[in-house]
Amino acid sequence: MLKLTLKRQPTYPVEAGTIAPDRWRNLSLPQIGGIALVHGNRSLRLDDFFSIEGDPSDEILEIQGDCRLFKGIGSGMQSGFLKMLGPSGWHTGAFLRGGKIELHGDTGDHLGSEMRGGEIRLFGNAGHAVGGAYSGSRHGMRGGTIFVEGNCGHEVGSKMRRGLIAIRGACGDYLGVNMIAGTIVCLKPAGIRAGAGLKRGSLLCFGGVREIPLNYRRSHHVDLTFLRLLSRFLNRQGFHLPPSVLQQPLARYCGDLLSIARGELLLPEPTP
Amino acid sequence: MSIQVKVNSTKIADTFAEAFPMTACRLIVTAANRNWCQHCALAATGYAASVIGCDTEAGVERFLSEEETPDGRAGVALLFFAFSREGLQKAVVNRVAQCVLTCPTTACYNGIENKEKPIQIGGQLRYFGDGWQMSKVLGTARYWRIPTMDGEFVCEDVFGTIKGIGGGNFLILAQSPEAGLHAAEQAVQAIRQLPNVILPFPGGVVRSGSKVGSRYKSLKASTNEAYCPTLSGIVPSALPESVRAVYEIVIDGLSREDISRAMKVGIQAACISGVIEISAGNYGGKLGPHHFRLSEILGGGNA
């Protein structure tokens, strides 16, 4: 296992997209220390910020410290395990293709944006556009799984194409906006305009939404087999759904009628 | 034919069962309760006794508890065997479409982990959704959700296949039909406790053992007259004088070890009073590469 410990806080945001355990597998510690990080408009070395110890060959990397100014850590990672003990910055795990990222601390915007595979597990709160698309991109997340044990900001899963996002906390506005397919589970309330522009895909808002979108049509309540399958899958992944969540009656809304209306929004049945 | 081994007082013929490689898949079917699992299993594995005349050989492997199924409901594991992957896919797609999709509350999942040589089931059936079907990817598996009149039918996209073995068998030579059938039932009951094997024939027992070919050109198989008691005086018979009935147990399994274990357990259960001899069906070793010598399966000595 390779261990990086933050020894100097950067003054400006640092472009840290080179930090990923699979890319360092065959490098020596001096080579790793010499990896360039762009700090403001200057190029500095990795060991200017971190003390480095351990062995990178097993593709396990642990980073300790407040890294909220380091952008893009683990982006494009294809394999291995990255663990961060402390806050992380924007774009963490963006374009992820494989492996696992575990974050103990809050993270910035664009967590796992446009990722295609692998798993991100966040024990903290996330910023906006979790698993979403970058401006101008056609697709957001295209595969893999994101588990968030805290809350998320706006536009979670925007233009999401495939994969699963499970959020134990609350979400901001525009949850799953322009989502193409995939599944988002949110256990606490979501903000306004959830599912706006949804084509296919499923939004499971067990905590309800601030307002039910007008461009959705309510369908009859049924016991969906997929929900059982999903809850078993989440349990196996260590994301346990409380029994109270599973036992509550759900209403199914079909939409978005302004799009092709093949998606679904599952909400708690309103109490009379 | 020399007799070397005995189980209880039953002679074990010094011969072997000849079996063939087949492509196999396992379906995990779940439903609201065991009753509907049973209805579905009976329908999906019906008319699937022998590839001589059916598109596949199929049977119930075992019923599953709620803890063992992907969606936490009652379930049943079904095994299907065919000579090729293409043939297996065609048969299973048809059977799932007509017998599982149509059965109330059911869902259908892959039961073989290895997906290197998969067959597509849900991916074929999704078109029944007429555009309203939804794809869901959980982990590495893709599922299709097809709207139905009672909710939705969930079916996994692709199912793994494995090189299995079809046609493991043994013959129960009994002094009366009653004794033979009772022994066969005992064997079936014992074999059905084992995983990875099925008994594709009705009740697990065959009374019309066949030989390859016929005097009629259009028939691939015909009655095995050497084992028919009613013909023993007129054709060269394989039956000892005291035998009045023969029943065959045919076993399909996922591996050679599974077949061997099932044959051993079945033979031991069948060797009861009234059973004169246990033999096995083969074609001289010319057709199937898998040979199961009875004496070796039973350990080579008196069991």
C-alpha cells in the first residue's frame, strides 16, 4: 500500500488528475514524488505537498489530509483502490473506469462525473453534479456505482446514461435532470424539478420531492419486483435500506412527458 | 457378461453408461410463493425429456428459499440442456416466453456465474415490452423490466452456459414391475437431493429405453428390444430369466463428478428387495465420450 500524507496546504486549487493508484503501479517512490501537479499557474512536484511512503505495486493508495483544493484525484482510474481520509476536492473519481474509491470526508462538485465503471463510496456530503455530465457533454455517468452516505447538491446524475447512484441523505434540485437511463435512489427529500427531462431511467425518491413535477402522470400502484431486486443488491453492497423505507407504499409517476416519457419517478404514497 | 460387484443382494453388471457432452444453463425463477414457482417450473420444463424429440432436456434442480434468490422471494432452480448453445438459446427463449413470462408474479435470473459463453434470454424477450421495457444494470448484470398486467416481469439479459453432460443412466432389472417401480422411485428420491443434476423424464423414470436407429428410416431411435421382457424369447435378450421389468434412470448433470455421484446414490437406493441386477445403457462406447463404469462408480467392491 502507498500512503500519501498532506504536509503542505496549497494556496490555490491544484490539478491533481495524475493521482491514481493504477498509474503508479510500476513507479518508484522518487518517480512518484516527481510527478507534476499544476498549482495555480506553476508546475510543482507531488512531494512538495505530500510525504510519500509504502509500495505502489499493489495499486492501493491511501491519502490523508484536507485535500479539498486538489481537483480530479482518481479521475480516469481503471483499477485499484483509492482511500481518502479527509475532505476531497472537485472532480474526484471523474471519468472513473474501474477500481474502487472510498472517501471519508466531504467532497466537492462533479464526484464521479461521466464515470464508466467502478465504484465510489462517499462517507460524507457531496457537491453538485454527482455522476453528472460536464457542460456540453452528451452523457453523464455511463456505468458503475456511487454510494453517498451523506447529502448531495443539485443536478445529481444529470444526463446519466447507465449505472446506479444511491444517496442516504437529501438531494438538491434537478435530481436526474435530462437523465437518459440508469437508477438513482435517494432516501431523504429531494429538491424541486426532480426528473426534469427524464427519458428513461428510475428515480426512487423514498423521502419524497419538494414538488411533484406537473409533466408526470401517476400510474397505479404495484409491487415492483425490481425494487426487491434492487434492495437485495444494495444490501449486498453494504448500503442497507431501512425496513421502514421498503415497507412504505410507493406511487409511480411516469414521465417526463416533455421528453419520451419512458422513465419513472417512485415517491411515497401521499397520506390522506 | 461377468458380474463383479454387489450392492445388498443386487448384482451390478460389469458395464458402463455412455453419456454425451451438452451445453447447459440454469434459470432461477422466483415468484410470489412456492405454489407459483411450481406451476412455472412444471410448465417451463414440460415436454423436455429427451433431445431425440424435444428441443431441450430440462428439469427442476431444486426449490430455493427466500434467502437464496436474487429478489428475496421463493424460487426454483431449473436446468436446461441442449447439444449447442444456439439450440439452447432458442429453446430457453421460447420456454421462458411461453411459460415463465406468462406465469403470474414470476421473475427469471441467471444461475450460472460464468458468462464467458452466454446466451441471451432477457435481451430477446424485452421486445415484448413494445418500447415500454426498461433496462437496469446492477453490478455486472443487466436486467430487463417488461410491463405486464400484474406489474412487471424482470428477466436477466444474458445467462451463463456450461459444458454439461447428458445421458448418464442406469437400468433397474427387477423381478416384477411393482418391485422395479418402487426401486426406481427410491432412486429418484435419493438423486433429487443432489445439486447440479436433473432427471428429465416423467417422474425421473424411463420405461421405454431406446437403441440407436430403427428398421424404419425416419426414426432416430427405437425400442431397445434386448431389454423388453415380452420379447425375451424371440430376440437376443439382455435379461436374466427372473427379470420381468426394467426401468431406466436418466441423469443430466453439470459435470462428470455430479453424474457419478448421482448414479452412485441412485444405484445404492435402488438396490432393494426384488431388484435382480443394475445395468447401464451404452452404444459400445462409439457415440459418447463420457463412460461411467458402474463398478468404478460404486467403489470397485461390494458396497
